[in-house]
Amino acid sequence: MGKRGHVLAIPFPAQGHVTPLLKLSRLIASHGHFKVTFVNTHFIHNKLAASTDPLDDVVLASISDGLPDDSDRTDAFELWESLNSTMSAHLTELIESINASNCDEKISCIIADVTLGWVLEIAPRFGAESVGFNPTSAASFAIILQIPNLIHQGKLDCDGNLKGSENYVRLADEIPAWRKDEFGWSFPLDLKTQKLLLECCLSGEKAARSRSNWLLCNTFYELEPSACDLNPKLLPIGPLLASKTRASCSSLCVEDMSCIRWLDERAIASVIYVSFGSLAVLSGRQLQELALGLELSGQPFLWVVRSNFTIDGSKVEYPEGFLERVCGGRGLGKVVEWAPQERVLSHPSVGCFLSHCGWNSTLEGLAEAVPFLCWPYFADQYHNQSYICDKWKVGLRIEQDGDGIRSRDEVKKKIEILVGDDGMRVNALRLKEIAKKSVGQEGSSFVNFHRFIDHLMVYKG
């Protein structure tokens, strides 16, 4: 058979990072000339195996994250420190084992999430190509690359906050500005968490500048050309979406498929799909206001409510009688623990996406021309909101009141405005066609991806 290129991909161990890199890995495998091994931590590997069907196109492998088996991995600082101190050795051992098992299928390329910058130091030791993968927008990564310069210029302090009279940072006229507390590392309610996020960002900045020969990004050039042009290494290859003909391939939670049957019985473009991703949490008061706002809107809604959706981890408490009123029989709503999001967004009954504005969710909504109601939680989600509302004009902000609460009346009002706004739907349809063209034959992302594949074909020797 002769030598075959072997790509090893490793994401940061979180849903929003695993999802796009696994999609990219399957896309590379579909090319037919490469073996692809996808490496998770044992904890994430077990969650993925429990929630998805076996994959026949990539090899799933796992390594220790360095934490004891009984750890719940909810302490982000403990996890980050453990990954920093142990992952390199575990991954090196895995690569040595893979290379020793078949000399014709040695690892020829390592693709690593940019937040795991130290992984890219391993590739040269094995004569492998070093490739960074950015799961956020090109703009979000562009601002990360500017952190050292912004600190040197006195615009940011060493904790990543705007200094003095600085009100915002803008990288280019066509890119929305970052205002106070809107950076990818901002977490004003918990400065310890912000320090951790800043450290993750700086790891990515270092990796992109000195360790990776390529930087693949889950975006498409036409969506954010100015941001893409800021980094000559960046190669936009998105949007990375699951095939319409096969089930979702990267969920770490079991998907409740009953919601598709429920959607089948709803009118076209009538349903508000509500999902805050895998990490966002709400206070008990805020959750109740959201529930009542959805009910007051009078629109059908599909709401993803994780069991760990509250700030203190306590049991989710709905307003009295809420579930009986709106979710019983043929009521307005349906609540599920997790949904097959791409299938939901592509369903003709869905007319609005109330979202935390994570980048994966943003691209998935754009790809299906679903307008947004924006409710960002942290990190790059605030800048994604600016793109959605100010630049692309396909969504509305749900604003907080003086107490930091998004009230039931605000939720109701914004749903009513969005449902009646044909202009946003027109804008969304235009972006859907551009996204579709980018990954189609000879589209920008199609060409970029095959440029990368052609390089790997040569590099594998």
C-alpha cells in the first residue's frame, strides 16, 4: 500500500472546541488520502462515545488530562493547569506508540486547537507538519494577536482591561469595535476567570506567531474579509457543518430527537429556538424571566435547558405552573435537555434563534438563514453579537435592565419585533447563499481547503 499521510487532531476539551475540529477531521478523512486520528482527553472521549454512533472515518483515541477519575472537571483552573503540566508528555507517548505500530502510517501532521499552543511544539520532534486550528471568528483571533501590542501601547492593562480614557479598540473600519468587557478574555464578574481566559488567549497568540505553519479558521472569507486579511497565515475553510445526510457527529450530550417530530407539527418559520450552548448559566430569577417572556410572546418555542443551567448548580425551577401551561398537550413550548442543533436550525418551522452567540451557533444559524435574538454570556460572544446586529444586520440584542436582568417584557418585545422584520430575513438569506457558495465547488473555503490538502499530500512525502 505504501506510505499514507496521517493527521492527528487534538481539540481543547470542551464542546465548542471539539465540535468544529471533529468536523474538519472528518472532512480531511473524506478526501481519502489520509488516516485521521482524533485525540480527546479520556473524560471527553467517554462522553462523545456515549452520545454518538461509532465513527467509521476517523480513529478516536484518548489521553489523560492528568486529573483523577472522580474529578467532575468543573474547576476550569484545575483543568487548565493539569493540561499545561501533563498533556505534552501523554501526547508524546501516544504519538510514539502510533508511529511504532506502523512505519507506513506515521504521524505527518498535527492539528491542534490554538488554545493548546504547547501541543504544536511536539510536531517538529517527529518531523510532522504543525498546524493551528482557530474555532472562533477571524476577528476574535485577530484581537488576540494584538494583545501584546495593545498592552505595550498602553491601551490595555496587564489584566486585559481597557486603560484610562480608552473607550474601545478597533482593528479596521469594517470590523466592529471591542468596547469595555467585550474582549474574548473579558469576564468582569470574576477576574480570576478573566485571568485564565487571558492566559488561554496568550497561548494561542504565541502558537500562531512562532509554532504553526498554517492557521486554519472556521469562517469564510466573504463573511469577514477585513479580519481575514489581518493575518497572512490564516486560511478560512468554513463554515464547518455536519453533512445534511448523516446524524450529528460531535455532540458530547445525548440529543433528544423528539424535538424534530414536535417541529414537524408547527407552522413554517413560527418557532423560537432557544439554546445557550454547553457552558452558559443563568440565575434562578433570570431563568424565570426568560420563561415568562417566552410564554408572553405567544410564539411556539423549543428551549434547550441543561440540568446544570443554573449558576449555583441547583435544580432548575420554572415559574409556577409554567410547564403545565405551555408544554403540556399541544401547548406552545417544548423543553429538552439537548437538541440536534443543525437539524433544528434547518427545519422549516424554525423562524428565530435566541442564542448565546457562540461562534459555532452563529455560523450554524447563518448557514440556515435564521435571524438571531442575542444573549451573549462571555468570551467572544459579545463581539459575535456586534457582527450579528451591527455589521450583518440579522439579529437584535436582548438588553439588560438596571439590575442586569433581561426582563420578560424585553424578551417578549424583541421576539415581536424580530418576527415582524422581513429585512433581517432578507439579509439572513443573502448570507446563507454566500456561505453555501464558499464551501461549494470553487468557492473560497473550498479552494482554501484543497490548497491545504495539496500541501499535506506533498509534505507526507
